[in-house]
Amino acid sequence: MKLLNKFERRFPRFGIQGLMLYIVIAMGFVYFLDFTQPTRSLASLLVFDRNLIFSGELWRTITFVFLPPTTSLIFVVFSLYFYYLIGSALESYWGTAMFNIFYFIGVLGNIIAGFLTGTAYNFYLNMSLFFAFAILYPDFQILVFFFLPIKIKYLAFLNLLMFVASFIRSIIFSNYSEAVSIIISMLNIILFFGGDFINRIKNNLSYRESRKRFRDQSRFQ
């Protein structure tokens, strides 16, 4: 993390400003074309497929990041807006360079995993953004089902449980590409926030030891 901070200070203009906006627009474009022309699936041409990449379809190495959630229109609109919201918030908090580094480390990790396992996903990559947002803005509230307010930290905890369940299921059913994608998304979170977690634990332990010493000293006075 220190190396990343040094890189960010040395190259503050590194990266694409408003990166998440471009990704969301691309996702929306793919979904719109597939929604209006269901017989011509653009998404199928963008999926990461190791065999097809080795056959010459090199664009699949990166275009999997533009695949939208394959679900209802309302959910897609909400998902894309939420992706833009958390991406913009992270870029505002970290700066353009650091946000780009975070995102592209995740992309690179999934590309490597794709060549090792045969395919790659962008769902867990995007969820790593969600977890990062929840760590930085734990008390941010969203409306679940458009009427139920809930803090983002509680949704993050539920999604973490879902990640664990998905990881176990992928191992049981030998879906190793999904398992590796989950691991990579979590490693990215650990890379950026692991030091903060360790320092927080150390500070809590130090605080408890100080309180214990104070109680012991008070007891003998």
C-alpha cells in the first residue's frame, strides 16, 4: 500500500477521470442492444472465453468488464446507477489515480484467473467496489426495494456471507473460475484496507491494555 501511495503522489494524473461513468455507459449500451435485439446477443461476444481468445478473439480479454447484470430492466438501471455512485465516491475519496489502480488491479487479477481457469467474471470485481465503499462510508443509507432504509455496512455483511456461501458452493461443484474470482476480489480489499484493519486491532488491544493497567493501579491505591 505504501508503494501505491508513493505512485499516486508521483503520478496524480494517472488513470482515466470518471472511469466508472464510462464503464456504466458501456454496460448500459450492451444491455440496451441485447434488450432491443434479443436475437443478436452482443454480450455473448464480450464474454471472457480462454479458448476463443486463443483462437484470435483477443478483445474478450478485457471486454468482459462491460457485461451488464443479466436480469430485469429495473434492477439493471438500479445496479448501474449504484455502480456509478460508489465508483464516483471512491474516486472522490482516493483520487483518480488510486481509484484506477484499485479497479485495474482487480481487472488484471481476473484476467490472470481467466487464463488459468478458462473464464472470468466482472460481478465479483464490481462487488469489490461495493465492499470498499462500505468500509469508507459504513453509515451511508440506501433504500432497499425503494422504501426500506438500511445502512450500507449491514448490506456489506450480508453480501460477505453470500460470498462465503458462493465460494463454498463453487468449490463443491468444482467451479474454480468463480472461486478464484471471489478470492481475487477479496485480496484487492485486503491489499487496500488490510493495514487499516491491523492498525485498528492493535489500537483496540492497546486501549484495552491501558484500561486494564489503569484499573490495576487504581485497585492498589
